[in-house]
Amino acid sequence: MSYAQQAEEILTQRANIFEQRKAITDSLTDGAQPTAEQRTQLDRMDTDLNRLGAEARSIVEEGEREAEAQELRDRAARLGVKSGVFNGDQQRQNAGVSLSDEIRNLNYGETLTVGSDLYMKPGSDEVRSALESRVATTGSAANAGATIPTTFVARVLDYMLPQIGVWQAGPTIITTSGGEPMTFPRLTGRPTVAPVAENSPFPTSDAAFNNFTLNAKKYGVIVQVSKEMVQDSGIDIAGFIAQQAGIMAGRQVAHDLTVGSGTGGVPTGVLTATVAANAGTTMGTIGAISGDDIIALYYSVIDAYRKNAKFMMNDTTVGKLRGVKDAYGQYLWQPGLVSGAPDMLLGKPVVTDVNMPVVATGANAVVFGDFSTYFVRQVNGVQVEKSFEFGWGSDLVSYKVTWRGDGNLSDTTGSLKTLVGK
């Protein structure tokens, strides 16, 4: 079964569970509360919806990684082709190594010979089997000895970026080659336009601006593994390292881009900046979130910012909103039914972020608006390096992941608003 078929099957299961959930909430009339049994069913369904959504995303991302790895294998094969006939089996026999050994050595930083079957027969059953049992990366004689294969960096990003809710919400990403401070204008007030009579002077009105500076706050992690594990492991050890490094780096960056204070070497998070800029919409009921609350938040953002708007909230808040209806009994929430499609609330995509507060008195539990007004500056993207010397005394191979960046809001006139617990 292909990755696409697996994802579609899971999304169909998810849609069916959502319909079952709707059937339970539809049976509650005139604001009646669910029974203990119904509440248990609803909670279980919420858990299943979250789990299946995560599984679908994981399968889609794995399919994308596999497609990229295959493309790189094909490109690597073309790089090494020269005139003449090569016999990879004979070369390995003469050298006393297997194809699996050759793949392992490539991951360890050694040179890949031009006559290798990794170049000459990249799609063969033998090569495919060996790649599946060892680390699935390729290189070339031209760039042998490179610190980290491209696929390794890509996998770090695959696990890092999904951890960062703000990144998924569509901020403006500015990538620079250096880390010098960058100053940007911030819109704090809009000019006023008025009717002008014939032969009358135009009124004067200026937009109000101030400035904000984005620096290059540094985040990093070092993951170490024994040389024996790299040499002898029968699993994709590079993929495992990339996963762990990406998750660890992503979680901390995600926290600070959401709720960072802007002091002590951390960015000003999108929630922090939004709360400082604009008064939020307050929920109508203590400790509860309703359809009217979401609608009020939606229309508190002007139309120009609603066109590309998204919601961002905690998974727990998502669970509370799945059964919310408007005054006409229509559900505000609709699950994503196609691979890669987000869940929708009032027709707008929903992004989840574990760093967002849950619904509580005074808590800004939901952010809504155009996240492109939040600027994220990064220096050269994610940097990944491998060192044999750093842990030489303990015979360790060290992988270092570094991200330098900053973030702040460029428009404080109401591009983003929050929903505040009563």
C-alpha cells in the first residue's frame, strides 16, 4: 500500500469518528450536558482524532522523505557515470567488503568509489535491500568527506519544523547569511482617509510607525553516539539521530516563538507580542468556550487580515471546539479529509501548538489572524555538523544542530487577536 493510500485510509477513519462524535453531540438538546458514558465516549473520540491526525501527518512526511531520498539516489548515480564498464560486485570482492558495508562506510564519511553499484545500479533489488537495512543516504566521489549528507539535514528539518506551531501558521521567514541586528518598521497606526470637496484641501494623516530589531538568538543541541553503533548498527542510526535532534531543537524554538518574553536571549513570541499589542475578546462563560466566542474573535480581526488568517491553539482547546455549533446548529469545526489538508474552524485552517495556554480564567487560549505579520529571522537556516574529534577520548561521534534566529510582530494594529478566558 502506497503512502498516499495509507494516509487516505487513516483520514477516512478519522472522518468517520468525527461523524460519530457529531451524532452524540447532536442528540444533546437545549444545552443538555452529556452523560458520564457519553463524556467518556467523547473523550475517547478526541484522543483517536488527535492520534489519527498525527499518524496521517507522519505518513505524508515519511512519503515525502522517501521520495526525496530516491531522487538523491538517482542523482548520485548520474554523477559517477564515466565511460567504460564497472563491476561493483568484483570491486567489493577484491576489497573484501559487502554492499551493506559500503553503505555504512558512506554514512561514516568515507569515499564512495565511482564504480560502486550505488552509482551504477541505484534502483536494483540488491541496492534497495541494502539501503533499507542500512542508513539511506548517498554521496559521490566529488563531495566525499562532506560533514553531513543532505538527506540527514533534511530529516532534521522534517522533525524540527512540525514541532513549531508558529512556523506552520505561515509567518514571514527572513533568511540571512549573517547574524548582524536587523531593524524593521512596525505599523502601529493607520492613516485616516476622508471625503474631499471640490477645490478643497486634502486632509493630512500619517501612518504611525516605530521600529523593532531582530537579532540572532542561538539554539543548539549535541547528540553523541558510539562509533560502534554507527559502524555496527543494523538500523537507520542516522535517521534516529536526525529525529531526536530535530525534535529537541524544535520544541525549544517552538516554545520561544510562541510565548518567548523577548528578554534574556529569547525571541518575542507571537502570543506575547499579540497580547501586548491588542486587547483580546473575552469568553462569555466562565471556564467554557462557545461558538459565539469563536465568531466574536473571528470578526474582531478586520477583513483585510481575515483573508489569510489561521487559528492557533492547544490540542486541549481543539477538543473542546470539535462539538461547538453556531446559533443555527451548524458545526463550526470540520476535519481535514485530504492528505495534508488542515482541520478547519469557520472555514479557516487550525494550527495546534502545545505551548498555547489551555482555556482558563485570564488565559489567552486562541490566537487568530494573519500570521504573516509575525516576522521570523533565521541565519542560514538549520546548521548540522558532525565531528569525530569532539568525543575522540570516548570514541564517540558527535552531531551538532544549531539554529540562530529571532521573532517579533511587525503590525500591532490588529492583525492578530486573542480569545481570553473569563
